[in-house]
Amino acid sequence: MYAAERHEAIAGAVREHGRVSVLDLAAQFDVTGETIRRDLAALERTGHVHRVHGGAVDPGLSTLDAGERPLAQRIAEHSEAKTAIGIAAQQFLPAAGGSVFFDAGTTTYQAARAIVDPRELTIATNALGIAAALATAPAVNLHLVGGRLRGLTQASVGADTVAAIAKLRISVAFVGTNGLSMNHGCSTPDPDEAAVKSAIVASANRVVVLADSSKFGIDELVSFAPLADVDVIITDAGADAADVERFTEHGIEVVTA
């Protein structure tokens, strides 16, 4: 099938169903996920779709209409890539006595689970799952930042959470993102989640973004950090070389797990 025919079929599917996923389209057309992401980028430029994390929606829908997927569903997506990213993140842990913030997210969760180093660290998080994973870790001084619990992500959000994080000075922050692009930076669908992520970024001496390659080129509703605030991006081997080069040209260290 020629690219133009595939574009027409994808646009038709979006009109019919309202949303399509990269994984389903790649299987349907027997092409790579990167090919489908390029197709969706081309269709977005012509106004036929609006790209969101994991796929695209009808441009008549807002990102909020498209909806976020529950945490349990997102954990299962790209699990091998997220595990590899979590392991690669260990090289950016600070020296003994340093502090770390683990942002809520399925890839940051894998980074927290991967900690086996016995060095003494102070770790803060606003994510229930991450706190549970680290609760019995040796030599870890663990702080769970409170606030209003958002059930969809099992993360603390709201004014109290933002205020508590603003008082911190963190050596390294591991931050998750729903979208990562040159113009929109790091982005997420929910304004409350974005406010917390912005506070985490502002509190950290070093910001390490953990993002599997499906997040590249995606613009979600709210940008919480420009690329200028990002020191390191850790992604997987499926990342497009051109995207990696563009991020590197912006002075960001890109690590491929």
C-alpha cells in the first residue's frame, strides 16, 4: 500500500471511530510504529487528525474529550521499553546523601523499582505506587508528598502538593511526560498534573525526563516544561534518529536504553 492510500485509510478511521492508536494501525498496515507516527504527523499538518499520546483523535475533539487512560492500562503499554529506561535511569542517581524526586508515571515507576544501590538517598514522590515500591528499600529516607489524590493516576495533585514541592531543593528529578516535542516541550493532558510537574522541574538541580519513543512529537493540552529546563532525556531504541538529533542540538543529553 502506498503512503497516500494509508493516509486516506487512517483519516477515514479517525472520522469513523473518533480515535486510532499507533499500535493498532501498525498491525493493520503491517508497518512500524515509527511509520505510523510519521503518517499521523503528516495528517495533522493537513488538519485531518490531532495527535495525542499513543495515537490520534478527530481534530474536532479536545485532548480532554479524548481522555486519559487509567494507570493500570498505561503500565502495560510499552512495558519492555519502560523497564529498560528505568534501568538506564540508575546512572543518574546522585551520590550518597543526595535527594531524588520521582514524579508520578509508569516509566518513573520502573525507575524507582530498579533501585538496588544501597547508597543513602532522600527520595520524595507524589505517587502512591512509587512510594509503595520504595517503602522497604534499604538506606532510603522516603517522603510521600500529600495533597488531593487523583484516582486516575494515583498521584497527589492540587495547591497543597505544589506548595510542598516548591519548598524542596532536589538533586535530581525523574519526570514522566505524556508528550515531548520541540515547540511544546513536555506536556500532559491534565492541568493539575501539569502544575505539580512544573513545581518538580523548578525544584530540581537536574531534570531527567523518562519518555519512551511513543511520546516523541506528541503535544498534549498543557505544557509543563520547555526543553530549556530539561537536562537529560532517556528513551528507548525505537526513538527516531532525527528527533534524537534535534534534542541533542538543544543541549539535551539523550540516552537510548
